[in-house]
Amino acid sequence: MQLGLVLPGEVLGIRFGAGFLMYLLDDRVTRVRSLPQQQPRFVLYDNRIQRLHIAANFAIEPVEHLFIGGGLTFMAHTSGRLNVE
């Protein structure tokens, strides 16, 4: 499921815009699999799109043709390590 919202506007002659985005999995918020320690795993190739993703962005136009903006992004994250013996 994807949700998005764009809010353009103007205050005191300064144009601005804000945007919000959220991407959720179809049947869960996030997915974490636990495999036996002896089983090989290929984390970078497995289930890359099955993560929660949230973003918020904001921009202003203080003078004509000059835009300044930024944003924050959150993405669900799991990490681990691999020891080869």
C-alpha cells in the first residue's frame, strides 16, 4: 500500500511545498526472517522490497527561480553479521 500527500502553498509571498510518503507491505508492517546459523543466507538478494518506508520533504522559494529544500527518509532496517570458519 502506498500513501502520498502533497501540500503546496504560499505565506507572505513565499511559495512552499511539503510532501509526505508512506509505503507499507500488503500484509505486514515489516518482515524479519530467522534462519538457522548453519544455513547460508543472501541478505542483499532476498526480500529487498519488503520494508516499511516513510519520507517527508519540504521546500521553499524565497526569491523567484531559487528553490531550497530538504527531506528525511526512514526505512525499516535489519542487520547481522557473518562468520566464516
